[in-house]
Amino acid sequence: MVTNAFGSHELERFDYAEASASGQMSVDRLDQDLVNAIDRHGFVLIENAVRPEDCDRLVAEMRPYIDATPHGLHGLGGTRRVGALVARSAASHRMIAHPAILRLANAILGEQQLSGDAVRINGRSGKGGKGEKGFRYPWQLHLTQIIDVGPGAGTEAMPHHLKLHRANGMWVHDFQDTGIDPQIEVMWALTDFTTDNGATHVVLGSHREEPRGGSLSHRQPTIQATMYKGSALVWTGWSVHGAGVNTSAERRIGMNINYALAFLAQEENQLLACPPHLARRLPESLQRLIGYRQPAGALNYVAECQAPADSVLKEDFDVLVPGAHGHTMNPELDGPAFAPAGEDDYRRKLRDLEARKVEAVAADDLELALHLKRAISVLKRSPRI
Ligand SMILES: O=C(O)CCC(=O)C(=O)O
């Protein structure tokens, strides 16, 4: 228990493996306990959220990228920061899409349960109050980042610790008076986090400082969130925290996974970090979590007002192929087009494209040949045939 300017607080710990082995009622209770703890203290710790060997696999998959990254590249002291986890590490998917954490993110971001207000969408508030079915803010993955804190305090220019701060604030807009929680952060322990190796410092209760971006929190005592590998520390974008100094001989490896409202720009652009040719191989739920979807209204449409699933995620989609959407044309309304108007037109267009592809290959213009290959594939799937 810690007493500071925000009252008496503690870092509550819950065991995920134990709850999930004890049946649905325990899982439901865990979900509510997590929301309540983070609401009261600004932080909550989930122990045994995955198995230690899942962490080892993830670190092994990321090792080549970690080892190839200089310290301090991010500008955040002497820590090593390595991202694009969705594309680079299959083992990370289990943690990024961890069911308890996604449910917690939904309660905090989708339903805004921490503020205690009903979610308001389009100026309408849910009649039934918070959590009413159909009333959710869209949210998505915001950042994936290994944070590798090396042994020793580093140098003055590149200290290995990170000073106390809040995550909100990156969008320039001041959300302090809106009463909303725009993001949550999760720190996964991929190695044990100890007092000596720089376990994250937290200021309990700091998410309730008024005004929400105030500096009183930065002068409060911290505690360190020590945890075994496979555990996850979760906090809100308003909760004040920072990395500790690693005085041990080992590296401290954490993985920061953040989620934020889907109408705000992502800190790590997931659509570039996991481009369509890689995203096509992912399960649909993960594609959607990283942002290949239309979270609200027309947001995120591609080319001819298509959803990502109806464009970039399709095999062979090429934005430079006219009619790449493959949708039916109406000859009376749409006029001459890439899509064939009938059997004869189809054969003529196919012959022409194939001949051009052969010429491109003969001329060693492989880029053009690939482009024509995609055009042939779009032509072939045209539903008018
Ligand atoms: O590594 C940690 O323990 C905290 C990292 C952090 O606060 C940050 O990257 O914003």
C-alpha cells in the first residue's frame, strides 16, 4: 500500500492462468477485477498471462532485429527499441491479441468505463449508460515495441532509464477536458522484471490527477512493478510511469503493446509496419486489430471507396490496375472499361495483356511484367465473365 497525493493505492495483482483454469465465472470476475483495479489505481498487473516459453520464443524470433539495432535510436535514452512485431514475430500474436487484455481494452477504450460516463458517439449517448450494446468507440493496436534496457546506468546523454511521463499528449490535441481515455499501455515482461534490472516505476493514482496532464504526479513516490516473465502490467494513457535503471548484469527485455481509439493516428503505423502482402496471411481478427478495416463511417477506405478487405487484402490487388476492385460494370451506365463487356471483349483483353506480359519479360522489365500479371488476375476474376 502506498499513500501519496492521490490517496492510498496498491498495485493489485491477478493470476490469469488460475482464473482461466477455474471456469467462466472466474474469468468474468477477473475481467471486472482488472477494470476496477485500474480504475482505482491507474495500473494493474496480470500474472501468468502467457507461459514463460511463449516469451522465450518471441525473444528468439526478435533476436536478429534486436541485435541489429543500435541503442538510443529512438531518442529515448540508451534503451533499444524494436518494433513491427506483428510482421516479424508469430509468437507475439498471442500476446497482442490476448483475450483478457482485449476485453480490458474494450472496457476502457470502447466503453470508457473508467471515466464512469456513458460512451457518446456522434453526439448521442447510450440510453442504457456505459456498455450499452452497440455503443462502442472503435479502438485498435497503436504500437508494438520491444524495450530492451541494457545493464548499467548508461551515460548522461544516453541514460538507460526513462524519466517519469504520461503516454497521452502525442496527438497534439489536449484531451484533458474531454474526460476520455484515448489509449492504454501494456508492458509484457519477456524476462523477469526486478528492482535491480529496471522494472517499470509507477505512480499509483496518477491517472486521477486534476488537471489530468498536471505535474504533481512527477513529484510523488514511485514503486517498481516487479513481475515474472509472462506477466503484463497495464496502465492508462494518463498514468505516470518510467523505466528504471538496470544495475544488474542482465538485459531487461519488455514488450510494450499499446491500444488507442481508432480515429486517432497510430504511434507505430501498423499498415506500413505490416504491409498488405504480409497482412494477407494473418487471421482476419488480427488484420482488423492492426487497422485493416473501416473503424467508423468512411474512415480508411482505399481507392474506389473500398474497405481494406475488399482491396489491399485481396491477393493480387494492384492500385495501378484500372478496375482492380473487380466489381461488376454496367455497360449502359459505365461505358467502356477495363472490365470486359462480354465474352469476346474478355478474350481480346486477355490476349492483349498476355502478349504485353511476354514482351515485358523479353525486355527484362520484370516490374511491368508483374503489373501485367496482376492485371490479368483482376481481369480473370471479373464477375461479368
Ligand atoms: O520500459 C519501461 O519500463 C517503460 C517504458 C516507457 O515508459 C516508455 O517507453 O514510454
